[in-house]
Amino acid sequence: MKEIRIHGRGGQGSVTAAELLSAAAFADGKFSQAFPAFGVERRGAPVQAFTRISDIPIRLRSQIYTPDYVIVQDATLLETVDVASGIKDDGIIIINTKEASENLKLDTKAKVMTVDATRVAMEIIGRPIVNTVLLGAFAGATGEVEVESIKEAVKERFSGKVGVKNAEAIQEAYERIKRKIA
Amino acid sequence: MAVNIEDKGKMVVEEGSYAVAHAAKICRPNVISAYPITPQTHIVEDLSQFIADGEIPNCEYINVESEFSAISALVGASAVGARTYSATTSQGLALMHEVLFNAAGMRLPIIMTVANRALGAPINIWNDHQDSISQRDTGWLQLYAEDLQESADMLPQIFKVAEDKDIRLPGMACMDGFILSHVYEPLVLLEQDLTDEFLPAYEPEHVLDPKNPMSFGAFAAPDTYEEFRYLQEQAMQKALPKIEAAAKEFGEIFGRFHGGLIDEYRTDDAEVILMSMGSILGTIKDVVDEYRARGEKVGVLKVRSFRPFPKEQIRKAIKDAAVVAVLDKNISIGTNEGALFTETKSCMYNARCDIPIIGYTIGHGGRDIRMETIAKIIEEAKGVATSGIKTESQFVDVREELL
């Protein structure tokens, strides 16, 4: 089983991202579970959402303490939230920032990868909404879900042009992070 | 198995609340009345949307100003023969308290989802079972769901039992607030054709009708009141086999079985048995699998029906264990015990067996229940099996530094 924690601020769509990730994983043939950090949604406040992905049905109902992967939507959170908390040593932290990962100096053995998702979102979608874009980066960095499944889940959720533009941005973030690995 | 892997092609990733609202719709209610309260709100929002979209034929949604009114409206609607549904939680359920007795006493098969939540003060919106457990003596059936699929599948089952001509009792389908209501998972949304096959239309025996005037629950003097109470208890006892039968028939039609009155998991040769209700069971099963992988004989007894209380089934399931640990998400303050623990001990007392039974009250106000905590309880239970009970019942994970 793989466990993913998403950090964001209330209003940035962290919970939506967790749901879309679980839908994409299910489309890939896995079982999945998505849930928010219950009851703390306030616009602008630090929030978390979680996804589990497994080959077998998921029964575990506790929160996630030792994630395999962490996604950070807003780099300003690094000042106040320990986004690396509990992450496994062989895990990956994906952060939305224009900084290079070596400049971030996170106290963790996990691999830190960065992507300027805000820029991708502004250029393609025209709005600084990065939750879906980061899922593209997640697919590229981890290989845990197919990028096509992410795009399909997003297009199903957001119909018409919005969905198409989001899918385009997801593909761009996917390719950008793939280039960093290569 | 609660999740049937063969269902995968039919599954969609949906929120627990949506699955429950959808199930309520598919059960063809005639009157819905509810008042929004976290974490039940998504259920009534989804139902309002269904009504607005014309997706529930022959159904009226009555907007009210409180939970007291919501349940009162359903008492009237059920008395004229309508199939009725509501959903609430916590303080809202507490506000219904007086009317819950009326619904049961008038033998009205109102069905209500309870998205279980703690009671204030202090205000706490998170999950435990204090709300519904505190209503255990109101005469309502109470079933507790383990996962999202069961929360939905439970509705047609409890409607069927409640509306049975031998039962005629209201029922609560309990699901853990947030932990089940706000989680997204792959699940099967109930099919209309299969549900219609399983759940026939409600055929009330007595109805309020101006052409044939009749009174419901009006008055009973000492010479007749006791018989009303006796018949309620008789109906509860008759519900025991009906709950089993409904779960079995549901399994045959839908291919999913979540247990009848109880459900046993790896208890066959178990020396240590953990007993509980609701979503905590999934976490316990994962821990038990780890113990089993190491060759340790640990099992789980899921109690699905708390009212009626399945004494005989519980006795049979735990009689050969060396120790039983009961985990309750509620407490009767003043006994230092949760309700399932107290009632399990009670039903074993005259059963001619002497198994040590220990209790834990856990997860108050949404305190997260980790696998490590379950493992700690199993270790303590093993100690009790060899050297006897030192602490009969206790809180779990108390933060000593805050006391």
C-alpha cells in the first residue's frame, strides 16, 4: 500500500486532488481511499488531504503518519508546516516552487523534487490553480498512477474547456518532472 | 467479505455520504425530513439535490427548523403510511430524544442514518458513538456499519426489517461521522432493480385516515401501558432472526454480505478476540492479520446489531476464547465502561463460562485510532489471558500531560 499526504491551504483544492488521485488509481485497476484532515477547512489555513492506493481493498481507517509521498501545493507552507513529517526515507516530496530542490534544505532523507506548477497553471489554464497540475507531476515522479488516468479523472470532474486545459497542464507538469529524472 | 472484488467493474469512486444518500433515494422514500448538522450535512444536501432534480418520485422533502421538528414530521408522515427517512448526528440526535420514544412506541418504521459524532460540551464535531449509544433505550433498532459500502447497503436491509409486519420498529443505520461519511472509496451504488426486488413497498397495517379515524400513541393507563412495552420488546426479539435473514437475502441478490447480527473474522481457533462496532473494525482486522502472519491466534468479532442485542450469537462466538477485549467508542460516565463492554459481560454472566473480558473506551471525539494502539491492546489482552485481570476497563491513549 502507498500513502500520500497533500499539503495546501484551504481553497487550493487539496481534498479535490486527493479524490482525483484515488479515482485515477482506481481507473488503473487499484483500490484507493481519499479523505481530508477532518473538519479543519478554512480558506487560507494550512490543510491536509490523504490518499491510499493498494492492490487489495483498503480497510485501514487511521490517519496517515508515515507517507510514501508528500505533495506541497504552496511553498510558503514550508515556513510553518513540517511537510516532511514522518515521510519514509525512500519517499518523495513534490513541492510547487520555482526554486531548485537543493535550495530548499528540508530536513529529510526523502527525495525532494520541485516543479513550478503555478507557472504551468498560469500559462496553460490562466489561473493559479495547481492541485490538478501537481497530480501530473506526481504521476511523473512516482509512476504510481498513469498520467492518462489523472487526465481522464480531471476531465470527468471538470467538463468542457476547463477539463481540457487542466489535462494539458497536467501533461506539461508530467513532462517537466520526467525531464528532471532523466 | 464486505467489498466484493468481483464488483470492481460496477464500482465508482464516491463519497460515503453520497453513497448513503443514493441508497436512501433507491429505497423509494415518500417523505424525507432532516436538518443539516456536521458530519451528516452532505447526506441531506445530496438528497435535496435529488429532490430538486426530480430524481425521487412520489417523495416530499419537508424543510424544518430543527431536528425535533424533523423527526416529529416523520412521525406524522409514517403514521399515514409513508416510507420515511432522515439523517442526523450528535446534538441533533439528542434533540430528537423525546420523539424517538414516540416513534418506537407508535411502532412507526422510520429509518434514520446517524453519522456518529461526539456530544458537547466541549463542542466536538468528530466521530465517536456517544450519540446513538445514548439512545439505546428508545426502542429503535441500531445497526453499525464498518465501511462505506455497508453504510449504503444497510439502508434497504434495515427498512426491510423495520417494516416487517412482525417488527414495526424504527431503526438507526449508524455510520462513523467523517471516517466513513467524508471518505471517497470505490463502491457500488445500489441498483434500482435489485433493490426493488429486495425491498417491497411498505404495507402499513394501521394508518391515520380521516375516513377511518384512529389515534396513535394517545394514552395508556397502568392497566394497558405495560403490554405496549412488552410488545415492543417482543418485536425487538423477533427482529433478531429477521436481521440475519435480511442480510443473507441481500447477499444472495447483491453478492455482498457484511454480517448479520454479528460477523466473525479469524475467530475459529482464536485465543484473543477483539470485539467492537463500526469503522474501527477495518483497522483492527489489519492488525489481526499481522498477528496471524506471525502465527498468533487473534480474531475479531464485529457486532453489527446493537439493538436488538445478539446475546446468543455473542456467547457462541466468544465462548472458547482465552480472553476478550471490547473496544467502545462511548462511555457511560460513572461506570468507566463502554456500553458494548458492559452488555457483553452481562450476557456472559449466566452462560456457565469464565472468560476474562476487558474493556477499552477509545476514539473519543475523533481521537485517531492507530494500529499501534490496537497492537498494545492485544498485548495487554494476552497478559490477561495468562495472569488475570488487573484493570477491568480503561481509557486508551490519554494524554497524561494535559491532565
